[in-house]
Amino acid sequence: MECPSCNDRIYCDCSTTFPGDPVFKAPGCDKCRCTQQEKLLELETELNDIQIDLIAKIAQHEAARDMLELKLSFLKLPDADASSHLPVVKGDVKLVVNGLETIHAHRFILAAKSKVFYRMFECGMLENKTGVVPIDDASYPVMKAVVKHCYTAEINFTDEVLPEEVLKVAHKYQIPHLRDTCAIELCARMNERNLLDMLRFSKMYDVNLLRVAAAKYFRMHFDPVFSALFESL
């Protein structure tokens, strides 16, 4: 018989097959088997090289991430109660939330991230003269999270810091990166029961990413969305 790889003639000790016996399959000649083993060794070597390269890249990525986290932690605003043994840097502007609680910050940081704050502090408005910005349409935890985001580009959504509430503030003060972060979080939380709310948010706060995601979700999940809408009537 012939080798299935190179068609060279090979021989075996098998007897003639009869009906019902398993069909003999030529294993290939020694030359082809050696070639296949060499290819397997080459593939194993390449795979090992890829694994080593991947491990090195992961280590580099983790080192870069740790360095970035270290830099961001340097910029974070300390909590007044958590660092009582350290002097609290007051900044040069105060955000007074609902007339009760105060958040200290720096004008140049807020102005760099928010077009509204930039105009507020650069155009001789009352807030620029007094150094006090009244906030009457957001909770203290939400505004604290927004201010920290202006310093660190980070935000932690919780039961007190909901993405839709942060989105409202990001829209009002024109903070694009924070608005996009909220939109991504809302897209991840989208379901058939809150789809209409997502569409409403996308229109109220002019978030195209959320609008497109909601329309796509509606097309792909029409039946459950319709059922949820019918149940809510």
C-alpha cells in the first residue's frame, strides 16, 4: 500500500480484511512520521515562545497599570474623616451642596474638565468672585464622585452614586469623558424593563451612544421588551 502523505510504497503485516473487519488505515512511512514529529516540535517551540512573550507583555501591562494607579491615587482628594491627622487642603473654591455640605476643590482642575466651570471661573461670574458654587440639583455623594473624577478620571458607581444621576451632572456641567463613562455603564445595565428609561436619558442628555445601544437592544429583544411594556400598563 501507499503512504497517505508521500505516496511511497509501504508494507505491513496485516492479513486480508474480511467483511465486518475494521478497515486498515496506512499509518504513513517512517520518513513522513519523522517529518510530522519535527513539525510538532517546531509548533511546540513556537507556542512556548508565544507564551513567554505573552507573559512578558502581561507583566508590562500590570506594571503600567500599577504605575497609573499610583499616579491617580496621588491626585485623589482625601476624605475629611479618613485623614484627620493630615492637614486638609481646602483648594480655592467651595461647592456647597443643597446648602448643607461643602466640597473643596481647585478652580483650574474643574475648569480643565468642565466647559461650564471654565466659563464660570474665567468670565467674572459671581462664583468666581466669591469662590462659592451652590449645587442644588445633585446629592453630596454624587457631586463628591464627580469632583474626584475631575481629578483622577475614576468613578465608582454605588447605590448612592447612580450612573443616571452622575450623567445628569456630567451633562449640565459639560464633562464629556464622564458623560461617556456613564453611558457605557448604563448600556451594561440595560434590560427590557428599563429600556424606555434609557431612551429617555439618551434624549434628555443628548447621549448618542446610549440611544444607539437602546435601539439595537429593542430590535434584538422585541418580544421581551413588548411583554415588559404590556405588563407595566
